[in-house]
Amino acid sequence: MRVFAIAAAVVLLTTPPPAPIDRVITDIAGRQGYEHAAIGVEAIDLASGHVVYAHNAGQFFVPGSTTKLLTIGSALAAFGADYRFHTRVYRTGDVDASGVLRGDVILVGSGDPNLSNRIRPDGTLAFENEDHSYGGAKVKPVTGDPLTIIDSLAAQVAQHGVRQIAGRVRVDVSLFPEGAREGGTGAVISPIVVNDNVVDVIVSGAAEGKAVAARAQPETAYVRFVNRLETGAATGQPDVRMRDVEESDGSHTVTLRGTMPAGTSGLFSWKVPQPSRFAAVALAERLQAHGIIAPAASKDAAFDPAAARANYRDDHLVAEHVSVPFSEAAKVVLKVSQNLHASMMLSVVGALIAPTAPGEPIQRGFDVMKHWLDSSGLDVSAASQGDGAGAEAHFTPHFMASYLAWMAKQPNADVFRRALPIMGRDGTLAEIEPRSPAAGHVLAKTGTYGEADRLHRSLMVDGKGLAGYIDTAAGRHLAFAAYINFVRVGLGQAQSVGDALGEIASAIYADAPRASTGR
């Protein structure tokens, strides 16, 4: 018995304890709501290419917006980091001696997602950590006039000597079809994107029982807001509802109802139903502001872009906006998880990179992506993607981590890495693990996909993800992907699953030198 006890003691002393990452995953799996959840993780050492940790890494997971890593990676490869969109305004007739344009002005959608007020003087794009397109109690708009670029185009038209437009103000969105709504915010996908195709409604609650202030940004004749909001108890939650009615002239009347807690403020986004018409109205108003007699953008006869293209030449160009480099557009998509920009991007790729290939532009964009991925040598059978933002996607952790390791060796690797949110610092990771030693050392894309669970008055988080790069405490550089699927949480508490993924990333940061090549 004594010998057995000694032998057993030796075994106990020589068997290594579970790695911290294993303990973290075990702890998460034991939490309330995680009883039926699936957890998958993989981390790859960038120097050696070896897998340093894996857990359920060969299974498919719902990745949410980590899908945008593939969308933006393929767009960077297709366009290059320095690509710039050219959004142009043409005239269809001549301008006479008195400044009368005997024809139309046509704003041609180029696929530039940033016709807004994001551009800073230094040529970078501004963003808030919580993007205005999602709306919410803590959300703020980007500072400045959302119609800055539209105003600049109007000013250029005036500088070309146009004093009156005898025809119409039109918008050409024939680059790819307008009208589908992306799955995250409901914004309408279009080749023309003004203020991310939303109107911000900025609301503040006064003292209880007093009126609620509400203002639209930008203000245009395209939409009128009728404020019926009331101030609620300071301890309550915002409840802002919008009832939209389209008028006979194509404009919209939106009635605001509900309550806003006393002393609070927030931003609630109204999604523009027809971005081309919104842009036409905004341009017509800014033309008028620059002293041009221009007809109001009315709901008029059909516009034939094919016939108008004969006028798209240098001698008929009256205004042009050249975007900042695509590297900046990529940063906005990944830092704040801008759903509309990601959702439109594969259509833009298909329209501009493969304009004569068969199929709709979005399918042509996916074909460009597939050709690019096939060149990587990755097992692309471990990936499924049906949209640009992540409403229709499945990946294995092994595929995503391997993809990121491959991306780290591509010409745009530094641009791609700099576009990612930084844990505890900015973007969608600003509030995840801010006091962890790993804060500032994890650069990764977040992802969320959920649905209402009315049976339990709760939310089912079908997919929550975190994927990117970790510079570990020991100086190693890793690519990683971590997913948690099928967790039931309270309403409005999906972020708690994001916190759990932050714990996993922090554990990898601390534990990579001794992590297993696990399960």
C-alpha cells in the first residue's frame, strides 16, 4: 500500500495541471445559459505555422461579423490598399451664356461607401466606437455635416458656371441593383451611400413629464419627422418607435412615438428606403443653396442610365469627389463592424473587377473571392459564405485561424492588421477586457448573430465570434479564431458572450508558450 501511495503521488506530481486556457473554457461552458453551447478555438504561431491550441477547431460555427475579415481581405486584394473611388456628376446638355443648363445633372454612384462626414483633414476616416447605423442610448454621430461631400459636389457644379438647371437632378445607381436590405441594421444596399443611408434622429429626454427633444441629421425634404415622444421615468429604458408613411410625391413622413428616460439621450437611425432618391433630394437642395435654380427632386418618369452614359465624358463632367484610399474604408468596416459597407462590398468588387463576367454583380464578387481563396492553399471546403457581412456564413475555427495566418503574409498584411479593433482600446472591442494585461495586444474582429427566444423571453445568441491576432506576453505572434454558439441570455445581454470571448483571448495571450495542441 505504501508503494502504491508513493507511485500515485509521483504520478500526481508529474502530471501537468490543466492549461489556463482549458480552465477558462471549462468555466465558460459551466455558466448559466451555456448548457447546450458549442465552443471552438484555434491559435496558430505565425513564425512556425504550428497550431499552439485547438478546441473543436474542425467543426462549423456561426461566425457573425468575423465574416467581414474575408470580405475585406478579398476586397483589399482586388482593389489594392491605395484604390480610390471616383464619384462624378455629369451634365447631359450644354450650358448657355446665361448659365442655363439645357439638360439634367446626373450623380453617378461609384460604390464609394463613405459619401458622408467621416473624412478628416488628414485624409483618414473618422468613426465612433459604436456606429450610428446601429443606433442606441450611448451612440453618437460622427461630428460635422453628413452632407459635406454632396455640398462639395454642388459647389463644383456652380463653379462650372451653371446658374439654372432646366432639366432634372438625377442619380444613376446602375452599377449594381439597389433595394436589398442588409441583415444587421436593415440599411438599404445601393451604389450610392450618403450618410451610410440613414438619417440620425438624436433624442434627449427632459425632466419627467416634459417634452422630449428630437432632431434629424441631416435635414432634407426627403423625410419629415413628427415628434410624439414623451419623457419617461429616469430609471426606465428608451422606447422609440418609428411609423413611416410614403407620401404621393415620394417623400416620407415618420412619426416618432414612445418614451425616453428623463435626463438621457440617444441616437436612433431611420433607414433610408430609397438611397438614390435621398441623394437626389440632398443634391438638389445643396445646388439651390449654392445659388443654382434647380428643380426639386420629384418622383418623376423612369430614368434610363444606358441612354445617359453617352454624356459620361470629360467635357460633360461638372463635379467629382475622389475618396480617401481604400485602406481607410477597410478600417471603418472592421473597426465598427459597418454592416452596410461590408454587405455592398462584394457587389462593388463584382461590378468593378469582373464587369463582363456572367451573373449578378454580387455573385461575380464572390467568384473573385473564391478564385483568390483557392490560390491560398487553404481548405476552402471549411468555409461557407452567402453575404458580405455575416448573416449567411459558417466557418471552422481552423479555417479562420489559417486564413488569418495566410493573410499575415500577404502584401496588405499591415493595412489589414491596422484596420482591426484593438481589445480594450477602440472599435467594437473598446469595452472588452479593458483592464486585462492582454488589452492593447489583441487585434481582432468581433461577430454577433442572434434571434429572439420568445419561449423564454430571452435572446438566443446563435453565433458570437472573435478572430484576429494576438501578440502574446512571451513575445509570440499568433493568429486565432474563437467562437461560441447557441447561448441563451437575457434580452440585451448578447455582449456577455463577447466578454467570454475576451476572456478566452486573454488566456491565450498569457498561456501561449505552454498551450496544448489539444482537441
